[in-house]
Amino acid sequence: MKLRTIALVLTVALASAAAAHAQSGAYLMFDTQQFTQKGVFVNPGIHGNVDRPWLFGATYGIYYDVTHLPHVGKLKTGPVLVGIDARGDVLRDDIYGSQIDREDGIFSLRVSTKRPYKYSYGSIPYVQGGFGIGHTRNPFRSYYNNNFIYQVSLGIDHPLHGRFKKFDWRVLEASAGSLNNYPTGYFTLNGGLGQNQSNYLITLSTGLVFRIH
């Protein structure tokens, strides 16, 4: 997605945080994503009419675990924290002698444990799910397609110590999602509109989190 769209998503998160006391963090992750496209006739391969390139790039974002609400007071959520997450993804790959470009902006609800979980070797697991806009340019195309995207993620953060105590190592985040009404760009000459046009995303990520509060 374009920078102005990403800025809008992050602004929503910042506005929400201004209305509530929160624990927050910013993160940067390295990504690899299997980008499954149906309805592709360029290079069907052993899977038939399906293409599965691997894209590489980065995710950057912020999260807020809300602990208080104005005029309500402290939230009682037991052993978990409930919050929001806003992120942008940038992914690329050279394919068929051209390049595929992907940029996403996603806003999610997030649930994590309040403390390191004893069965996760001192790490903090979390789950989140949300939606946004996927901004994709297919190989040999000069324009981008904008599509509704939804995604669910499971991850684990491991707190660091000593001089790096403000950081967490995001050991692994695994995400699955889909682009709605995504045209592959290969089915016909009018932009790929036709039957079996869809897309599925599986993303694996690792990186660092800086805890602000």
C-alpha cells in the first residue's frame, strides 16, 4: 500500500492510544511469504493452475496493550492483555524475468499474556487478527491492484536482559491470510479478471521489538 495509507492506519492506532493508558512497543521483522495465486497460466507446474512464489521483505509496526480506559479505570482481563496492532509490510521477488511487488497495511486486535509463560521458556505468546489493504503489482504490469486483506497471526516474544532489557526478540510469528477478489493478472488481457481468481498468504517472520512502556 502507499505511504499515505500506512500513515492512516498508524494514525488510528496512535489516536486510540491517546484515549487510553497503554503498554506499547515498536517492532521490525524480516519476512518470508508464500504467495499462492490461483488462476495462473504462466507456469502451472506440478500443482496445476496454481503459482506459489516466495516473497521476501520486512514488516514494521506498533502495538498497544490497553490496561486502562478513560472514565472506566483499570481493565480486568485476568492473565492476558488486550490491545491493538498496526503494521505495514513490504515484500518483493524477481519472477519470470520481472518483479512482483507487495505492500500491505493491516490493523489488528491483539491478545497476549501479561507475563512470560512458564511453558514457553520465559517468552510471551500472543495472537492477533485483523484486516486492511493489500497493494500488489504483478510481474509485467505497470499498475497496482488494491484489495481487502485479512490475516491471523500467532507469535512469541522473548524478553532480553541486561543492557538490552527494553528489547524483546520476536522469535517467530506465523501468519495466514487472504486477499479478497485478487486478480492474478494472467487469466485474460483485461487485468486477470476471470474465474478462480484468489490469493492465499502464509508468512513467517522474526525480528526485534522495542518496548516503549
